[in-house]
Amino acid sequence: MTKIITTIKEMMELTQKWRENGLQIGFVPTMGALHEGHLTMMEQSISNNDITVISVFVNPLQFGPDEDFDAYPRNIPSDVEKAESIGVDYIFHPSESEMYPTKPTIQVSAGRLSTVLEGAQRPGHFDGVVTVVNKLFNIVRPHCAYFGKKDAQQLAIIEQMVIDFNHPITIKGVDIVRETDGLARSSRNIYLTEEERQQAPHLYQSLKLAHQMYIDGERESDKIIAAACDYLKMHTEGEIETFAIYSYPELVEQQNISGDIFISLAVKFSKARLIDNIIISNK
């Protein structure tokens, strides 16, 4: 049976005991509203580790003043049921006051990697992410931590943070889980209207179009981006906020493509801002 831990003290005491007993700890940090993408990460952790801990904590530091912190979906009974159904051992579910008893005096900066793409659209977002992930890593002390590739920029930042701060943790990137029509699973999909839900799979189709142009030999980013944006404008009513091609994991914008890249987009519908990407490796 999955056990819920709500205090930092108890979580750290358990972690210390597990490590003393030589147990391998896997960790999946989440903000709840669990879906198949989260469960896939948890299943990987369960198969690779002795103990799997997930966190459910909606982190206020990564929300901007005009973003949906209060409206972000929260349903801990449903999250517990889903986690329990696949065999998660522990859920760390602290309150905001438990994680931040006072306003943080010191925050971690994500640096250059946070100044592009999602970071440019959401100033301070990734600073909030790396601050809370550092806290969670110090509390749970996992051997392995699992992050989804849907947030590819976040994954690159976390991987670099682990290197820069010498966390003895292996970061595992987990492939995007999609609906049968290609839409990436996301907690924000519930905000789509019925018509927008019909249009949303075209986000992935535009990425596939871009990928095919790359496969066919196109290396000029502007041409790929223009074709993909034309496709999106034809098939959706969403506002294209970002369609970009960057090196991965260095996150340097590409004009003439070389090396490993990721192609990413962000499209704003009436009440949902959706992101998606594909990572292309030349290895």
C-alpha cells in the first residue's frame, strides 16, 4: 500500500534508513494531476529501483504573476489511487508552508539555459524549478530521478544542474507519452474546448512535418519553421507563441542545423497553453 508522507523530517528519516540498508531509491517529482506520462516514469522507476518515491507538490515559485497557480488542477485522492495502482511505495506530499515556512531568502538561478524558449516566455519559471528540485533532491536523496522529455528544456536544465551542483543522482529522460491521435499527455489538456481538442493533435503533426523536412535534407531552420507554422495556422486556431530549433542539450538556436537538435513549439489556445517537441539525435 502506498504511504503518504507530509513532513520533510519523516521523509528524510526514511531516506536515511533506506540508504543505510543499501536500498536503491528512485524518484519522480510531479505537481500532481497524474496522467499516463507520469505513470510511465513511475513504472520505469519501480522496475529499476528498490524503493520508488514520487512527490506531489504544486510549486508556487515556478508560476508567474499572471499564470494559473490557483487554478492548477489538484486531486490528491485521484493521484494516490493512480500511484497505488502501479505500486509506488511512497508519496511525498508536503504543504506549501512545509516546503517554504518563510519566503525563500536564497533561490537558485537556472542561468543562460533559462533565457530562451519557455524561459523567455516565462521569466523566473526555471529558477523556481531548480530551486524546488534542489530541495526535493536533498530531502529524498534518490539514486535516480525521472523527468519527461515533453519538457525537454527543463530536462536539459536539470541535467546541467546535477553536474554543476555535484548531485550524486542519475537523471533519466523518459519519452513523451501520447494519446492515440498524437497529442502529448498533459495536465493542461483538460482546459481544451471540444473543438480545440480536435485541433490539438496537429501540434504533433507540425513537428513531424518539420522532422520529415530535416530527414529529406533541409538544414535551414527558417524554411522548416515557416512550413510548420503555415501548417499550424491552416489546421488550428491557436496562437503560435514559439516554433524553434535549438541544439540539444546546449540550447543554442540553430540557423543552419548541425548536431543533435530539438524542435519545439508552444501554442496558446483559449484556456490552455500547450508545449511539445521532438529531439533528433545524429548519433
